[in-house]
Amino acid sequence: MRTEKAGVSFLLDNFGDDPGSQEVKFTEKNTDGSFNPGTTNEEVIQMLIDRFYFLQGSNWSSENATVILMLKSIRKLLGKRLSKKIGKVKKYNEFIAKDSDTNNS
């Protein structure tokens, strides 16, 4: 794995003798509030859950079962984190709207 842009863009080496790589790029918030295209942590975790279910169906192991449970816990925690972030944004927007109303009065 090589980091192209810290926390945002990564090149993952292909398996085996294949010299190629695949880019994983996360969405990134701009200073104006817009977002650059990319995936999310939640999508990557869901992909890994799907992958390990596939592997589990091909060759059951207790390790795969444990990984699936842990990834589901991570998904749940990321959901809580996202809910908190959304709540903070809503509170901030309400504060700004209220402050704007006060200043315009």
C-alpha cells in the first residue's frame, strides 16, 4: 500500500506477481462545504463484510466469523459517529440561523 494523499487517497498493490495497483479514494470536504468525489469508511467496511461472508461460504473458519463480527461492530460505531456529526451540524446551522435572525432584527 502506498499513500498518495494522507487520509484520502491510497494505492493498494495487486496480489501476487501482478505489478499493478488499485486506487481507493475517500471523499474529502472542501473549505466551501462541497465534497470531492470518493468513497466513505462505511462503504469500505461494508465491502469487507461482504468479502468475508463470501470467504466464509467458500471455506468456513472461526477467524472469518470473528472478523465478520468485528467489522459489524465497526460499522455500528461508524453509524453512531456519523449520527453525532450530523447532530452537531444541525445544531450549528440552527445557531447560525438564530444568530442571523438576531443580527437582522
